[in-house]
Amino acid sequence: MALMQDILRKLVELGASDLHLAQGRKPRARVHGQLEDMPFPQLDGKRLEQCLRSLVDGDRYSEFKETGDLDFAYELEGVA
């Protein structure tokens, strides 16, 4: 969860509206309508799975595994 907390905190710092995660890519933030790479390493399959599992329950993760896509909101207490 530490990596996701760092990513989410940076997202807030950037004033981003969305976070995009994809295997083999760096996390990307949507800032003023444009996607920008964030200063984090590329996500391999294992790290991406760890990130998602730290944020969503089993049913939502199953949805992601079935469709390859997941859209959700998350609250980081005390931050956003």
C-alpha cells in the first residue's frame, strides 16, 4: 500500500483529476486534461496487481480480471 499512498499523494499535489495505471507503464496523472507520466517506476504485472488489490475489494478486483478495466473512486483519509 505504501507505493499507492505515495502515488495518490503525488496525484493530489499535482492537482490531477484521474490516475491511470497500466502494466508496463509508469503511473499517469490527468492534469488539466493531459496525461502526464508520474515520477514512479513502470508497473510490472505483480506490482500493478498489488496496487489494485490494496485499493479494491475482491468483487471489484474480479471485475478488473474479467474486463481488463476498472473505474472507481478512492478516498485517502486526511488527503483527498
